[in-house]
Amino acid sequence: MIAQGRSGEVARQVPGFLPAGDRIRFPFFPPRHVAMLDRIARRLGSLRIRCLVCGALTSIEVAGDNLREACPCPRCGAITRQRQLAYVIGLGLADGRRLPSLAEVGRRSNIAVYNTECRRGIHEALHRMPGYHCSEYLSPDLTSGSVVDGVEHQDLQALSFPDEAFDLVLSADVLEHVPDPYRAHAEIYRVLRAGGRHVFTVPYVETAALDSVRARVLPDGRMEHLAKPEYHGDPVRPDEGALVFTIFGLEMIVRLGQLGYHVTVHHLHSLRYGILGGNQLVFEAQRPVLPGEEDAAVTG
């Protein structure tokens, strides 16, 4: 489905693979006029937006080669990638009505949320929620649940949480740094309640059928690089960065369906909300409500 508003807002939601074999459109090419809207925004140099993270009506600077990682909100610091995540989080709450910002979600919602980072705008908007939990990956020498200087360590491949602990799990460009991302997805499925969602972003090549595995950990613990090592910025390790293990393709959606998720792909673009760039994909993996689980399902 493609919806376009007067502000240049575009959203495409594509159902992902289910065990029953739902079909999706591939590849996920953005509408042609998205690039034109980006060119207009660049020429203007700034946009007046409603930040979906903090709720502020503010102006952002439109600059940089990669708009997905740019255009910070002057109030909360949220970049484009975080605002698009906030858009999808809000879509699934409040009985189908999208709450205006994550700050409002934090004030009005009583759901249990697990965020895979303990800093930046999304954390600041949600951390006062009674059901909020956050962590970082601190060291391979630590076990999940360890606390270092007030920060909890969790390995997404072996979470310390009990089954069905959370209604919502958030990860923003995290899973590409996990050696076995599908083991992590299985763990997240385990800790989600019936109807619960994992809303996430990852580097994704829209025309790729298969994942590109760039590195892996061998059984003896040694690292094997299958491509030139690539590192992304990491606030926990600012000097060395975080190694990229996987760049994802259509295979990811297939494998999430095999794990039992119902997957929706959101392709977003909005001048009104400062969501710019051509590869604005947010993935929403929901644990379905199975027969007998209706009373325990997440209701928002």
C-alpha cells in the first residue's frame, strides 16, 4: 500500500512472508518522486517539522550525503533514522491511532518496552516509562544481565529475560553487528508477548535476494572475514567502532517468517516529519496471536 499526503508523505507497507506463504513485492523500490522531494529539501536547506521523537515543532538542517544519518532535531538530537523508527512505533499503539511522538508514548502507554541501547533520543523519550528496560552490548566476556557502571549488558543471541517479558522491542541498526542475527531474532521472539512487536532498522539492499555475510565467528572463537572489514560508529566503542557481520536482503524477511514472525516493511518518506532519503525502511516483526493467546495479547 502506498499513501501520499499533501506534505509529500509516502508510506508503503508490504506484508512479509508468513509460514502460509504470503507474497511480497520485490524489490522495494521507492516512488520516483521521493528523490525529487529530497532535492527540493536540500535546496531549501532547512525544513520545519514535527519531531516524532520529542514532539517538538522545530526546524532541521537538511545537509549531508546520507540523509538517513543526518538532519538532527535541535531539541532531542534525533536523526532521520530515529524519527522513522518513532513513526512506526506510534502506528502500532493506541488502538490503531498513531500517537504524536515517542514522548507522548512514554507519558501515556503502560506497555513493557525493551530498547537495545541506553542513550540517544529514543531512550530519552521512553526511559521514564514504568515498563521500560534498556541495555548495551559491553563485552564478549560478560554474561547477559551483568551491570557495569550502571549499564546493563545483554547479548541479543542469549538474552537473560524470561519468556514473554515485553510488548515492544526496539533496535536501531544493531543486528548487523550481531554474529548470528537470526539467533538474536529467535531470542527476541521468545521474550515478546503474543501480539508484541520488534520494530527495527538494519542496513538493507533493496535489490539483493540474499544476505551478504561479511564476517563470522568460527566454532573455536576465531573471527573469519569474508569481505573487507567494515565498521560503523559505536557510542560504546567510539575509537574502534562496531564490526559489521551482515548486510541484509530479501532473505531476512523469508527467515523471519520461518521463525514465526508476521513481517511488515514500512517504506517511509515525509517532509512534515523530517524523514528524508531514498532507503527509509523500517521493519516490524510481530509475534502473532495464536489460538488460546487472545486474552494475553498486546492491546496497546
